[in-house]
Amino acid sequence: MSAYHFHVTQIKRRKGQSAVACAAYRSGEKLFSEYYGEISDYTRKRGIVHAEILLPSHAPLEYFNRQTLWNAVEKAELHPKAQLAYSFDIALQNEFSMEENIELARRFLLENFVSRGMICDFAVHLPERKNDIQNPHFHVLCPMRPLDENGQWGAKQKREYVLDEHGERLRDKSGEYIFNAVPTTDWGSHEALEHWRKAWCDLCNAKFAEKGLDERIDHRSYARQGVELLPTVHEGPTVIAMEKRGIHTDKGDLNRWIKATNKMILSAEKKVNALEKWVNENHQSSLIQSLNAYNSTRNKGAYSQTAKVKNLKELTDDINFLKANEIESFEDLQRKLDELNEKIDGFKAQSNEKSARLKEIDNLLIWAQHYAENKPIADELAKIKWKSKREKFKAENESSLRLYHMAERKLRPYFKDGKLPIGAWRSEKAQFQKDFENIQKEFSAVRDDVKRLWQIKYKIKQANSQSRENSKEKRRDTYEI
């Protein structure tokens, strides 16, 4: 079964992460971090089938050594909260051999990453089977800081000062020049990520076509594809690790609900569409008459009175269901299918609305956490009067201050009397779980109706098929006479 997963995160020192340790984990090696003075030994890790470093032409050859490369990255980053590397996690395809998957991954990285001057340390993993389905994938670590033409580490950002209409630099209230920190590469841009996601899709789909397979993958979200399904939320490594240990999380529970709901919706829609097609191809006036014919045929093959009683009970239940829903003809059945389609659309709209609001609340709570964590630093800066001390303090806490101001701008509309409604957000979030459970229960009734109609369709098709066979036999007997 073809799969699409293409996710990128950042390795950050402020989270206590080490680029050397991450590289050791992905490659299954034993590496020493000079920055932390620690050894990371993952030589016993199973499921690693390939590890390789790809370098652009201007990179020093010693960077083919994994320990040398990532210690150089750590050394180039002086700030205690520095962002060190991009980390990609990309699904491979079970329809391809492992050799084909590795070659596809290598080609993708050379054409899309190395060609931009990026260093790629990639490793292919094949974890143990889960539910008889393999999950081959590859990890890629790319240093965030670019190399110049001489193979030296360059700047990640540059300052662009804000100018007035006369081309003069503007100052803020503290007399400091206002500037924007502009990345020196486009590696972290949304446009680059979109290009990479599509490029990987195109490579895999071309390989499917080359092998004569019908499978295809799509990098777009359900909404962009025009598929009205609920998208799952990103869980992140912490949540994934907790879920693997059997610890249920809010995001994990939400994704389980979303996946179960999507499965129910897809199944119901598929059956309703098939029923509509069947209705359009049939014009019998009475469904009940066909069900009676099906029951008669079943009774002819029944070996006991118990079986006949069971057949009669099924017939009675089916007829009662049709009468309760005022369904006698195929026209009545079409009306019922239209009604079910409306209910399905309503459940999807309701679920989408709640899912979107839940994601909005999650986002607000994350920004609130950033605000609370970094506000003491902003308050400390406000107390410093000497310019030299301010400059030094700002330089030392640049990323924290930037994150604080971003959070402050995001949350500004939600402040009431100087406070954020965090308690209300959390209460609303807790209520969503109950709402989702109620939606699923309500949708179960629709699913049961669809399931019953699907069973009735099968019985009527069997009865009609038997009727045609009987007609053929009669014609054959008449011809022989």
C-alpha cells in the first residue's frame, strides 16, 4: 500500500538536543560530542539498512566522516540556544525493493538538496513489522548553516534595516535601529518545502508508472485535493515517543478519533455511492417483493426448521426497516440515500469545524507557553538602562526575545485586563473529546442504516439474479419441447 509522509523539524540546542547524538541515532553509530563531552552509542539499534553522507562539491572531504561533520556543526554554533540542523522524515514505498528505495532517496537528495549546496546525512530505516505492514522510511539531517565557496561556515541570517521614505534607518522607542532578520538561504521557506514535497511525490509516482503499478501518492492535504476528510494533527517526536510507550496523549487520542471517523465516513460514502449507482440501473417497482423472493429461495435450501425461522426473522427485520423509512420502490430508496448523503455532509462539516477550532486552541496554548517562558527575559531587558549592557543582553538572548515578541503579537487580541483566557481555552479543549464521542455515536446510526441498505441490496441482487436464471431455464425448456 503506497504511503506519503514528508515531515521536517529542527534540531535545537535550547531543547537540549545534540546534532551529534541525532546523527548517531539515525545512522546506528557510536559518536562523541565535543560540545557536550558525551558519547552516543546506537550500534545496537536494529532496523538501519543504509547510512550515507552526500556533500556538495565545495564541502571539505573530511565531512564524509560523520563525527567530524557534526562536531564541526556544533562548533560553528556558539549560542547556547542555537538551531543546528533540519531533520527530515520521509516515507519510502513498500511496492519498491529496498535497493530501488535507496536509489530513489539518493537521487532525490542530490537533485533537490545537494544541488542547493546542502549537506545531507541520510539513513534508511526498516523497523519491525506492525500489523503485518512494513514502514520503510529515511531520515535526513542537513546543517542549517550554509558553507561558502571556500568550504567555511557562513551566516544563517543577515540584517535588513527598515527604512523611511527618505531611505533613512528607522529607530524604535529605545533608539535602536529596527531591522528584520533575513535568512541567507531559502532552505527554511514554505516554498522550498512545498517544492521538495512535490518533487518526492513526482519521483515516486514516476517509479510507480515505470513498474506498471496503479498506485499514486499526493503531497497535498485532503482539502487541497478536494477530498473532504479530516486531516490528522502533527504529533511530534515527544508525543510519538509517549504513545509508543503506551502513554495516551491528547493529540494521540484526537488522531485516533480522526482516523476512526475518516474510516467510517469513507466506508459510508463508498457504500452510498455504490447504492446510488445500483438504484440508477434498476427500476423494479417493489423492493419487498424481491426480498420475499430471496427468502423463498433461501428456504428451499434450508435443512431445518430453525434455519427457516432465522430466514423469516431476517425478512421481517428488513421489511420493518423499509416500512419505518417509507421505502417501497427504488425511487423511495433514492430519496433515503439523498437523506443519508446530507447527514454525512453535515457530520463532516461539524467535525471539520470542531477539529479546526481544536487546532486553533492548541496553537494559542503553545504561543501562550512561549510568551510565559520568555516574558521574564523581556522584562529583564526593560530594566537595563545602559546601552552597552542592553546590546550584550539582547545578543545573548536574541532568539528568546524574538520568540517573545512573536508570541505577544499573536496573542495581543486575546488579552483581557492584561491576562490570557488560558483556563477557558483548556476547558474548551477538554469539552471537545466529549463532543467528538457524541458525533461518532450519532454517525453510528447513519452507518447502521447504510449497512442495512447494503445488505438489502445484496439480497435483492441475489433474488433478481435467481429470477433471471429461472427465466432462462424456462425458455430453454420451452425450446427443447
